[in-house]
Amino acid sequence: MSEFLSIPVKDLLDENPFVGDFLQSIDVAVSDESVSVLTLLEAYPSDHWEEQGTTFDDVTEQLTTFINCLNSVEGRTTIESLTVLPGFDKSGNAEACLLELIPGEITCVVGPTGSGKSRLLADIEWLANRDTPTKRQVLLNGKPADEDMVNHFGGKLIAQITQNMNFVLDMSVSEFLLMHAQSRLLENAEAVVDEVIALANELSGEQFNPNTPVTFLSGGQSRALMIADVACIGQAPIVLIDEIENAGVNKKKALDLLVNKDKIVLMATHDPLLILLADKRVVIKNGGMHKVIVTNDFEKNYYRELEQLDLQLQKTKEFFRYGNELSANAKIE
Ligand SMILES: Nc1ncnc2c1ncn2[C@@H]1O[C@H](COP(=O)(O)OP(=O)(O)OP(=O)(O)O)[C@@H](O)[C@H]1O
Ligand SMILES: [Mg+2]
């Protein structure tokens, strides 16, 4: 049961005036401001809820979600840091370092295939509390995450963007985004939806329109849409990305977009361009955090060289993708 339901109604209304509208909408009168909202609701017989087309349980759950949403919209709780305290590698040896993440910074997770990059992301997603195979502990603002903190974000503390994103909904892109924007209580939902679609088209380079059914989107388009959605609509302050290198999205733009919104971004990747774009990287060896390297100036300069090479590679990919043949007369410019 949420803490909000057991504090005096007066305090709840002082903090969240919209709760008054919520109670009014289910025909509940605030007869006594000194009792808890739970006591108020319990005073009504089940007939009352039936008349309202709902049940007591649904109302308490909806009210909790509603308050959490309001709180997250107003951003009362902010995540200032996420810390991963060391556990053990695959051989049971203590990990060599901890990992500290802050908003506005991009951190990459690097290491050979099978080394444990996705595992680290999963530990964060689960807010591990020495209860995963690695025995790591995740701290938010220096403390183990408690339920209140998670509830504060209405279950949207962490957004995940993975290789295999598939939609199963029978909806158009704009319907899907509008539903999401409205559930987040955004006032200018329609304008935001347009912004997300424009951004996603810019990221994927493969155009789709607002009426395209989400199930028709290609893998690259889906990921571009999710990134734009996470950046503009989602309030999740922590974004975990598992390998977007082959996703057909403009990686640099995508990262700029996410970081501009002041999020904590952690990305598992094998892509040297993404690694050099990041502020730092944690190296995983045999399942353990081995060391954290801050991207140095030499590496940042090397990024520019690599960008040119990457551009050449992109052009080459396009050249062959569109059925061209390399010859004395047909070169890749
Ligand atoms: N510290 C650990 N203790 C126990 N098991 C671990 C540990 N770290 C990783 N593993 C396990 O090792 C396996 C491979 O890890 P994971 O999938 O995270 O690798 P990866 O680096 O993401 O690989 P890829 O680059 O192929 O995606 C998984 O089953 C994972 O649960
Ligand atoms: Mg992986």
C-alpha cells in the first residue's frame, strides 16, 4: 500500500491539489481533512464503486499511479547519481572497481563477447541488491533504491533500448505516441508527438509517417522511434542501451538527443565510434568490472579520424546496398 494513502488528506491535498479533482471524479466528498484518504475511501460501500463503474481496489491503485505520475511530472525526485558497487566476476573473484554514473554523461560498457556487458545492464535494470548472480548492489543517490523511489517514477525509472525491439500493438505511430504522451500527462501532447516523429525520421533516415502502423516499422525505425520517445516523452532518468551499432540509426544524433535531456546513459557496445563519443567506459573482463577509463584528449582527436573512415564505410555500404558495381568508371565518392 502506498504511503500517500495513509497520510492525512489535508497534507496530501496541500502537496497534490489535483488529488481533489480525482476524488471529485469518483464522487468522493472530503468530509474530514484530518483522516487519511484510505479512511475516506473505505467509508464508501461497494455499491458506490459499482455505480462509478469501478472497484475499491482499482480506485486505490489508480490513485497511487495518479499521484506517482504527478510527482514524476513535477520532477520532485531527481536522480543525481547511480552507483554500482562491486560484486564478483564469473570465477568468484571480487570486482576491481565500482561504477559511478551521473546525468548528462554517457558511459559505455566494453568487453569481449560473452564477457558480461548485458549482465551489468540487467543488474541496473533490476536495481540489484546483492541478489543477482554477480552479487552487485545498485545505489541511487548513494542509497539502495527503495520502493518509494521506484514508485516516484511511476515504474518508469529506467528505459531500455535493445537490439530486438518489436511492437505487438495494433496502432499507428501517432496513436501509440499520443497514448504515451497522454499517460505522462503532457499538456502539449500532440505537438510532442509531432516532434518525436520528426526526430525519429531524422535518426533512422528511413522515413515513415504518423499513420504507419507500428508493426510495419523496420528494426532501425523502431529503435529510432524508441530513442526519440525516450528522449522527448519518457521521463525515465536512466537509459540503458544494449548495442545500437547495427540498428540503422544516426548514433551521434541519438546520443546527443538523450544526453541533452540530462539523462544517465549507459550503453553496451563493440563500436569504437560510440566508445570514443562517450565520456568514459567501464571495461568488463570475465564477468567483472575491471576498470573505468575516462576518454582522453588523444582519443577524442582520434574520433575525428575515425569518423571520416566511418563515413567512407557508410558510403560503401550504400553503394552496394543500391546494387552498384565497382569499376574504373564507378567509384565510391
Ligand atoms: N559476474 C558474473 N557472474 C556470473 N555470471 C555472469 C557474470 N557476468 C556475466 N555472467 C553471465 O555470462 C553470460 C554472458 O554475459 P553477457 O550476455 O552479459 O555478455 P555480453 O558481454 O553482453 O556479450 P555480447 O557482447 O555477446 O552481447 C551470461 O549468461 C551472464 O549472465
Ligand atoms: Mg550482450
